[in-house]
Amino acid sequence: MKKMSIKEVASALQISTATVSYILNGKAKEKRISPELTKKVTAFIEENNFRPNHLAKSLRTGKTNVIGLIVEDIADPFFASVAGHIENVAYENGYKIIYSSTKNDPKKAKELIDTFRDRNVDGYIITPTEGIDKEIKHLIDSKLPVVLFDRNCNDLDVSYVGMNNFESAYQAAKYLISQEYKNIAFVTLDSVQPQMIDRLLGYERAIYENRLTSYVKKVEYRAAKEHLIMAEIENMLKTEPHIDALFFATNYLAITGIELLNRMGVKIGEELGMMVFDDNDLFRIHQPSISAIAQPIQEMSQQLINDLLEHMQDTNEYANRITVLPAHLIIRDSSSKMRKNA
Amino acid sequence: MKKMSIKEVASALQISTATVSYILNGKAKEKRISPELTKKVTAFIEENNFRPNHLAKSLRTGKTNVIGLIVEDIADPFFASVAGHIENVAYENGYKIIYSSTKNDPKKAKELIDTFRDRNVDGYIITPTEGIDKEIKHLIDSKLPVVLFDRNCNDLDVSYVGMNNFESAYQAAKYLISQEYKNIAFVTLDSVQPQMIDRLLGYERAIYENRLTSYVKKVEYRAAKEHLIMAEIENMLKTEPHIDALFFATNYLAITGIELLNRMGVKIGEELGMMVFDDNDLFRIHQPSISAIAQPIQEMSQQLINDLLEHMQDTNEYANRITVLPAHLIIRDSSSKMRKNA
DNA sequence: AAAGCAAGCTTAATCCTTTAAGCTTGTGAA
DNA sequence: TTCACAAGCTTAAAGGATTAAGCTTGCTTT
């Protein structure tokens, strides 16, 4: 039972394929196909469960109704969550999503862009890696709709959705300071990703404004295994025993950090304040609960897909849009004045 | 700068499109194209960065090199993790992945299968919802490669990859019993999904074998908000005060349960033993740490994609394969004899 | 010298839609 | 009667590949 083609529909009804096609595409009135014939054709299609070949359609029209989603790692709950939100809106609008993960490897990212291009995806959502500017510029120059997120490429005129990393790190650090913490250490990755740098700068601004000392621990990016991260943090805490709060730049670092502190028997909240970028069930459940800066995932995803859909609507006169959304600072027990030895 | 076609390559080199096509597809020797011409053509292609139109190719050959991934919810870390593993292998083999989430809605699941079919995906990986058997049977009857996972459709002759829910629930319950817990309650969803039923039955078998009493709390599926789940659990604990351990059938239920117990001031591990299906960072970090049954995600994903790739290789003589992998029982503090009031 | 054959390509049909342009018929106006 | 025009379709090119079948040439055989 091979799949039926528009040609077979046409010959079964003794009409031309053009007529069937017009009816299928809702151009019956415009093309002055009579209501009777239209009805007859739709009935036949319904009855025989005919479905047009999408490939042929795409080949002819140049549109695939597919969105390419390139993230750092689809297995990461943050990106997975974004993928979920995007999917909802995309499917409602007749778009499917093809995803892939760069693992933060520029070479792989380039390949993926090429592959998606080969596949004629209609639009791109990309978390850029370093050194990918040229490829993204190519897309834009070819008038292909692109929205970046999470990290921006500063030198490119392209739509972007992200959160205010600098401001929220600044506010979070200020909050810690307001709670009388005097020696706040910032634990981050040794990464040049813009969002990581912004987080660090936000922290430092709050520190400098308050004439405090900045303690920054950069753990080696990605290469770092859990026990190495732990060793680095433990070392810092021993070298600088006056540190009274830890501010983690990612939730992965924080989870490792918490595990370490538990092992060391350090009481979070009481002996050491804590703040983390990127909320997680764990931080809410932990006792004491741990303060976090929650990314506005829902809002970012919504904006992302809206921008892309709009851009795909009118490829030409679309004006790029930069959206920087505020994060949610969630104050929990780990950063309050409950400290015994304050 | 429009994209170049094989026709333009051919005319630029004064040869036929067939020749170019054969060379592109590595059939140069087979078709006796001379090495010199082959070299000339590949050089030209390289130089002008020609890339064949995938849509045209797919239209002609009927292969899209796309795998359709239908899961319950891509935003769920479990499915996201599977998506990540599958992606690695798929991309290595030249396949792209298009995903979508059923949200456990049979109607949506059916639509998705239809959509993927319209899109001519080459193979399907599906976590079936209830009542989707007919649609899956259609796929199989059409000789389309399908691998189910997480949940099986018992009446269908189709490849499946999953874990041993019955056995691992049985072992986990037996472990709790060996630790002197006498009144173990099983908290699960009011769901008829096979894997949920298996987990329940595994628990019950261990209970009956040991002449203990079974306490089963089924919370309403999906509809349930956190506070409702909490209310139900709290109610059970108050009605049956002799319950000395909780066995949660999903990690979502457990996280909600832990939050409740924290609020109630019940000391996990000391006053109440605990075991959870589906491991999570949180259970490792929690103090005391919480025992869990970890799904063999990596192994399942590997098997899934391998089976599908094999099936796509030889569509006809492929024999369906049922794989049930063992889970990892991770014993932590929450289920040991540390109880004070034992 | 004719036939056979391999080497090295080319021809053209095919996959299935879309869509600009054209064709036929009937009606009303000039 | 002739022309214009609308209504209601149809014709056929185009989109870009794949691939079975065919066509030259030149060489070997008999």
C-alpha cells in the first residue's frame, strides 16, 4: 500500500493536479474553484486519508517548516526545559524542531550549522560557542532567521534573548553584603563565555562598591572532574579561612560544592552563607534551603520562539531584537543572618 | 548568491549531472568514471563549496536520514538525558533527530506519529502512551523501523528497550525488609502505565513473601498539584502511624514527599526509611542521603539507538528485539538501620 | 573485416508539489 | 454580431537530485 499522490487524487476525480493543490492549500476561492468541486475533493481526500508529500512541497517552496535548535547540551536540564517550552509554541504553529548539542565545541557547532543549512531549516535558535561568529554572520547575510540565546555574539547584528547576568549577580552579591557577609568568594568556571564574565563582573562591582575584598576561584572549564573541583574549593577555604560566604556561578559547581561542605562538616547557612546561579529542586529542598538566582526560563523561551516566528514571517523587513530579561532572585535560608558566629 | 545545483556543477565542467551524482555518492569506480574526471569534479565541488540539496535527494530516494523521537516530555531530565545519548550516536551515523513530547496525551501522540510519517522520518523511537497500539501497528505494518522504550505495548511484536521495573522494585523492597522495616508504604501514581504497575507489583511481591502488610497510596495522575500530593501523603502517615518506611515510585513524588517530611519535621532515615525510583542529584546530596533505584540510562540509550540503526539498515529481515536491562540499586543512608526507634 | 566487449560517459524518466500562464465557455454590453 | 470579461479549470515548467538504460569509442578476437 504505497502512499497516494496528488496525481492519483486528481486522476481518480478526473481533474488536474493543480486544482487539487489549490484546494489543499486553501486557495480554492482565490483560484475560483467552485464550492461543489472543492467539497468533492476534500471529501475524497478525507475518505482516502490522503496526505501530501512534505518533501516535494518543501523542494518546491523552499520551506521545510523545521526549526533548528542548537544548544550546548540537550541533556542539561536548563536546555531541555527551553526545548520543551519552544516545542509547545512551535508545534502549535506547524513547525517541527530538530535539535543538536555543540558540547561547546566550535568545530562541532560549525558542522551543525552547515548540516542544518543543508537540511533547509527555516530558522535557527542557537547558543553560540566561541569563534562561531563568522558562521552566524553567513546565516544572517543569507537572510536566514536566527535568534541567539544564553550567550550573545557582541559584534553581530542579530536577535538575542538572554538574562541580565551582570545585574542579577550584582543584586545577589549586594544582598549577601546586606546580610553582613564580609568575605564573599565567587566560584566560577575558567571560561570566556560572555555570560560567565558578566556574572563575575556583577559580583565584583558589588564587592568594590562596598570596599570589600574579592575572592575569585576559577575552576578549570569542563575538564574538571568533581573531585578536582572539590579539591580546589577546599583548598581555597583553608587558605582563606575568613571567607564567610560562597557565591557559585553555576548550579553544577554548587552541587559539587555542597557535597564537599557536607563532607567537611561545614554547616551551610550557619557557618557559611551561600548563593547560586541557576535554581534547582535541590536548593529548595536542601536543609537549610539555598538561595538562588533563577533563570527566567519560561519567559526566555517564549521570547525566543516568538522572535523567531516573527522573523520567519517576514524575512526581509524584520528588525533584530535584543531582549535581556531579569532573573528571579530567590532568597532562602542559606543567605540570611541566621549565622551563629556572625 | 543562490545555492548551486548539481546541474550547474555539471554544466560548468561540461559533463552530465549523472556523472556528478555518481561521484558524489561514491559510485565513481562502480560506474567506471575515470579517476582524472573524479578528481576534477571533487576539486570543483570543494572549491565552490557545493552541497547537494537534501530535499531533492530525499524526495528521490525516500530516505530523509531523520529519526523521530517521541517522548513523554523532553523537558524531563530522564528523557532529556536519553535524547542526549541518542544524539551522539545518531549524528555519528549521519542521522538527525526531530523530537516531540506527548505529555502523555494519546491524541497528541497520534498526531505526532502522523506528522512524523508525513515528514518521512526513517525511524521512530517512541515512549508509547495508552491507546496508541493501533498507530504503532500501522507503522510496523508499513515496515517502518520502530523501537519503543520506557513502556512496552505488550500485544505488539515490536522492538523494545526498558528496565526491569518489577525485579528492581522487588529487590529494593526486599532490601528495606532486610533492614528491619516492617511497615513499608508504596507511594505511586494512579496510572495504568505498565512500568508503574510493574513497580507496584515488585513491591507487593516482596511484601507478601514476607507476610507483611502492604500500604499503597496512589495519588492522582498528573492532575495532582504538589500540595495535594503532600496532603495525601500526610494523611496516610497520620492514619497509619506505624508506617516506618516510604518507597516512592517516581522521583517527582519523592521530591514532593521529602519537602513534606521536612516541613513536618520528620527525620528521614532516623524516623522513616526511604527508597526512590529514579535517581537524582538531590538524593545523593540530601542529608541523610537517600537510597534510589537508578535507571540504566546510558545502557538503555545505547541499546535503543543501536537497535534502531540496525533495523534501518535492513528493513526487511530485521528481527525485533526485546531488551530489559537491570537497574542499579544504590543504597544510601535513608534505608539503613541507623533508625533510633527501631 | 566483422563481431564482441569494456571503458567512460550521457539521456531522460522519476520522485511529488506548486504556480504562472493559458484555455474554454457563457453572459452582457456595444 | 462581435468583443470583453468573468468563471472555472487545465497545462506544463520548475524545484534538484537519482539511476536504469543507452550510446560512443577503441581495442581484442576470430
